[in-house]
Amino acid sequence: MKQRIVTGLLLVLLLVGLLCLPGWGFAIAALICIGFATWEEYHALTLAGHRVVSWPAWVVLIGSVPLTRMLDSRSLVPLMAICMVCMSIQILFRDEPDLTDLAMSALPILTVVLPGLCLVALSLTEQKAVEVVLLCLTFAVPLLGDTFALFVGCAVGGRKLCPPVSPNKTVSGALGGLAGSVIGAMIVWGISLIVCNGPTLAKLPAWWEYLMLGFLGGIVGQVGDLFASLVKRHSGIKDFSNLFPGHGGMLDRLDSVLFMAVLMFCYLNIAV
């Protein structure tokens, strides 16, 4: 537990440093992290015996930032479509095409690459202060949710949440995590009131929107965590890698954040 806490604190300090970078700098750093996470999921699926096709995912990752900078985030849709077509063609023309291989090849595209590109799009928001607040929400909601879920689940225990997928998660931990996510969102709201000026606050969510994003983010973050557990159980592994002592791999740290990034991207394009 001590190693887990120390590593977690170091990762938080690293995140604070990355948030101080220009938007394009954070975007590049995010792409590197998404690249690690993508490799980890493809590697896990390979260990499970699937003959995955991964190169289109790397094309999408490399092309996403210049396309988003030159055009906008909508350019990612045709890029993803081309990726899926290339992947399908390669598998269809194998000697023994397998639908499962196609589905498993597409899985990291939908669950890591696409959410990761949502995170990149958030980092390229025009105004720096708005970008930082939205990114703080994207990370604070699932990470505080994970923290509260861990400590409340260990302290209270009780009925299991989803034992076929993750035997250690409890209903009490899930409720504690949901409370932690809401608290995380409201902390970001409180800090934004202190450090942001009037024009910036006008472009940010209202207090009740922070509350809503914390609640919904707590739910989708836990779904992301359970999904990652399902992939690991399917592949017969405990962690995606040993990149972070006490925490596992990059995807072990980003699973809930990636699902939250999708929610924040939708909010940014609908409500803001």
C-alpha cells in the first residue's frame, strides 16, 4: 500500500507539471501515454490468443494531432473510419479470416484510441484556463473516485459489486467511489472560482454542471475500470504491465480516465 501511495503522489505531481505545458505539449504527452496504453491492450489480447491487427491504430495516433490542429476534432471521424476499413481488409483476406480477430483488433480502437483522442481534443481547447479546468475535471473525477472506492471498500467491505469480472470490488466501494467523484468535481469548481476571472468563469460549467459531471463521471469511470478488469481476466493477467510500481501499467491508471474523457468531450461539444 505504501508503494502504491508514493507512486500515486508522484504521478499526480507529473500530471500537474504536464498541465503547465502549452496545449500542444500536453497533447503530445497524452499521445505518448495513449500509445503505451494501446500497446498494453493489444499485447493482452495477443496473450489471449487473438491474431490482432494493430498498425492502423498507430496511424490514427500519429495523424490525430496535426489533423486536429489543421482542421478540427471532427476530422478524427473519417480517420477512424479509414482505420477500421484497413483493419477489416487485412483480416478478411487472410487464409483463415476470423470474426473474433476483427472484433478484438477493433476493441482497442474503440476503448483506448478514440477516448485518448477525446483527451487530446480537450487539451487543444483555445483558452488555456478553460483547457486546464476541463482537464482537471477529466482526471480528478475518476482518480478521486478510484481512491475513495479503494479505502471505503477496504474499510466497509460487504456485498460484491461484480464478482465474475472483479472479485475484490464491493458495492460499498462503488458508492464511496461515486461520492469521491462528486467531491472531486466540486473541488475543481471551488478552485476555479478562486483562480479564474469573470470572462473565464463564463466559459466554464455552472456549479450544477460540475455536480452532474462528477456523478456521471463517477459512473462511467467505474464502468471503464470494470471493462479493463474484464480484458485482463479474459487475457489471464493481473496487470497490463509493471510500468508503475504498485499500480500496474499505463492502462491500469488510465482506464477510468479514458471513459471520463469521452464524457467531457461530449460535454465540450454539446454544452459549452
